Amino acid sequence: MAKHAGMIMAGARAFDVEDVVYLRHGEQSLKARLFRPHGIGPFPTVIDLHGGIWTKNDRTSNRARHEALARNGIAVASLDFHQGEAAYPAGSVDINYGIRWLKANPERLNSRADMFGISGSSSGGHLAMLAAMRPDEPRYSAIRLPGNLPDVDASVSCVVLFWPVTDPLGRHRNAIRMSRLSNPPGWTSETMTLSLAYWQTEESMAEGSPLLILERGEAVALPPALQIQETNDPKHDYPVKALGFSGTSAQLFADRYRRAGGKIELNYYDKPLDFNSINSLPQNSVGVLNSVVGFIHTHMSRTD
């Protein structure tokens, strides 16, 4: 990947931005924000899912990250999807449909159906990994594409995870443990409340946990993955002992992904990581985005 070093700051490709409706639920419209690089193409495309404890934020989040990728010849589709009281698996249904709809309409991004990957941060990282592992899950793929579109599946070529929640149940129980400390962190109460708003029960958290899916030995897709993790991040990377593992939750997921036969890179970066402005990225963030650009181009290069 060394050939991609420095690309983020040097990348100067122009791009267009467009909001499109990709799915309607009655009177509710779900939109995708498309970042389409200028040029001949076809361009690799990343479908991005925002974080927010499965309850907050929308497709406009992480714009600096999206712009950085578009400037470096990677198209981006940032999705809205059901959150909060809609309850699991509502978000996964929207995302599965969104992947198929975009793959059936690759010309909207000057891309190709076999050049799609997925990414997400925090709870969006969870949803991205779950979508990648279960592209053919009947509950997720329940909504059919219109008959005039090609019948494509929801498989992806690679996954990029930014401090993902790879085990919703483990993260929820970690928040409960930390909330019982004499001086608990302020984030624990909101994390517990909003997690339950989406998941409803711990049984659902376990069923939709990428880590526990691997522990159960389920047959899943395992595309190449890049996992970005901040150091000293107790929200997303906490000690794990219950499964007989001596490391942290991020390290455990990477270990189990490899044991299941998948390839995954786990890269740690010191805080603060900041993707709020493409014009003032701290060096750590530049390093992260350079690694992401290299990873995507490596796994979704044009083959003809």
C-alpha cells in the first residue's frame, strides 16, 4: 500500500454530490448522498453507514471522510436507514436493499456492480459488518428490487470499520459495568438507553452480534476487512474476559474473524482522530485515510 502514501492531501479529483431517494416506506423516503468523482471510471464505490448508537445522525455525517475518498477516485454512497424505535432488524433491511439498489444502478456513481464495498463508524461499523457477513439473510433481503432492475445480491468486495461495535451485547454489558463505578463516565447512560431502544432485548443483541455470529460458527461471508481503532477508547475497545480471551474487544473480533477464515487488518491510532474538516485534518487522521484509500484501491481495483 506504500504506493498510496500521501494520497489524501495530494488527491485533487473533482466530484459531484447528489441526494437520491433509494427506498420508500409509505410516505417516508430514505435517501443516499452520492459522491461521484469526475473522470472516466469505473470507480470503486464505498457504501457508508453513520454511527450514533443505532439512533442518531444521518447521511450527512462524516462528510470530510467522504470528500477525501471522492478526491482520491473512490465513489461514496452515504445512506439513511431506520434507527431507534424502528427496532432491529429494520436498519439492516434498509441497508441490504440499499446495497442491492446501488449495485443495480452503478452508473449513478460511474461504478460497476462488482466494485462495491461497505464502511461504517461505531454502530454504523456494526451494521456494515453485519451486512457484509449476511448478504443473503432472508430477513434483511425481504424487500425486492423493482422488476426493471437487475437481480443483484448484497455481497460486497471489502469492509472498512471505524471503531466498530462488533458485539452489541458485549458493549451494552460493558456500559452497564462502567455505569456502576463510583464515578461512571457520562456516556454510559445514553449508550444503555439508546442501545435498548433499537435492540429491545439482549437476545436480539446476541443474535445480531458479528462477534457472536462467529463464535456460533454460522456460515457467513468474510470479505477482506480493515478495522480502524482509536487507542484508549472504552466505548468500543474494552477488556474481554468472558470468552477466555486476554485482549480487548477489537482484538478479539479480529482474532475470531481470522480463525473463521477471513482476512482483517486491525490498526490502532492515537487520539484524537478528527474527520470534521478536509482542510484541517490532524496527522493521525491523514494516516487513517491514507490507509483506507490504499485498502480500497487494493481490493477493488479495475480488472479489465
